[in-house]
Amino acid sequence: MYLEKKYKISLLIFFSLIAFYFFYSSLFKEKKITPRAMIGNKIPNLQSQTLFKDEILAFSNVVKDEKFVVNIFASWCAPCKIEHPFLMELKKNKIKIIGINYKDNQKNAKAFIKKYQNPYEKILIDENGALSIQLGAFGVPETFLVDKNFIIIEKHIGPIDKNFIKKAVNLK
Amino acid sequence: MKLYLFIIFFLFGSVHADEVQDRTNLITKNLRCLVCEGQSVYESNSDFAKDIKIFVSKKIKENKTNEDIYNFLTSKYGDEILFNPDFSKKSFFLWLAPLFFFVIGAFFIFRRSNEIK
């Protein structure tokens, strides 16, 4: 009887410790949700007006039978400035980047590109965020690596880094 | 006559607008704001929430059903965007866990009360 009671108490303490560990560790976890629903799916062939020319283009008008990167950015977004050198590096590696200019003032967007150089093949304007929703995006910057069959291979939330460039370069 | 027609169109228009707004509110209350902490799209004023509100109201005006809108958004953002996800392979534990714990609890209480007797 005594042993059984002791056993029960140790079991209770054991489970309480496990529960404590889970609750305590979750206090320090980043609560950002990274939806991965779009990965492995075909990227929608979005079309919109371009930033520098008065023309309406779709993704398929810009890239043909090659891997490419779609980058959502805005001139008012500070992390976009941080990732800009990495985008330039992608361009140096001959990877085409389609920019989506998210809810921006066109004048500011053009000034941003002029100041930091243009890594983009074409920039499509997303005036009200509708294009970003089609991509399952929820902020800026967000970047998609797409293969030659228009399948999304990787989705990166926040400024891209060396790892992303490596993946893009190694993708066939 | 013109005045009557104007009033009828005005009333019909405002009723329709109310209906769109009501449905937008209903849907966005069940959508999680992915950039906020524990807020729904309905409650949030973030850019993401604003975009989704506009998108939902546009789809309602295009005569899409609530299910069409939920299906489209889950295809883009996954089940994470729903506050009340459907019963599926991924979420079955979430739905059945309370029942499971209730049955286990009831079993122990029942056994204990029998022991006391």
C-alpha cells in the first residue's frame, strides 16, 4: 500500500515536471507562424503593371523554362535594405528575380531602386496586397525560390541570407 | 416616381452592403492574423489583416461562398489561418483529446468510487 502511494506520487511529480518543461520552454519560443502550404505547389502566374514601364506582364512573360526567384519588397521596409546585397548577389549568379512591390508609393519605390541598384528582371506592382495573398505571403520581405516548372521549392520569410543563395544556385 | 425608385435602390444597396459587411466580419472572426499574437483578422489593424479583409469582402461581392473563401485561404496559408480548423488527419487529436481525457478521468473516478464502497 505504502509502495503504491509512493509510486503514484513519483508518477505525478514526473508528469508535472514534463508539463512544466513544455510550458516553460514555450515561453521562449518565437511564436511566428511560417505557413508552408504553398511549398511544392505551382506558383500562380500572376500579372500586374510593371514599375518602370507602362506595361502589364505575367511571370511567364518574364521567365521561360528556367529557375527564378520572386521577392516581395517595399521602399518603406527596413529589412528589405538589409537583404538587398544578397539579391544583388543572386543577380550576379544569373538568377532572374521578379520583384513584387508591396503597397508602396511608386516614386519612393523608384528612388529605392535607384539608390540601392536594381537586382530585378521586372518589378510588378502590388497596389493593394492582392498579389501577395495569391502567393500566401503576409509581409515584407518574403522570397520564393521557384524551379523551371513553376513549382515553389522554398519560401523565406524575412531578409534572405547566404543559405538561400546557396539553395538558389544549387537548384537545377 | 423617380424619388420612390431612388429610395428603393438606396435601401436595397445599403441592405446589400450590410450583408457583405456582416459576412466579412463573420469570416474574418474565424481567421487568424498570422503576424499578430492571438488576434483574429477581424480584430487586427495590421497590413496583413487589412489585405485579408479587403480580399474577403471582394470575394463575397463575386458571389463566392464562405467555404470557397476558406478553401482558397487554407490553400495559400495552410490550416494555421483558421481558428476553427476542420476535422482532418492533422487535427483529429486536437478534436478528440478533450473527449479522450474526459473518458479517462471518468474511468478513474468511477473506479475510485467503487473502491470506497
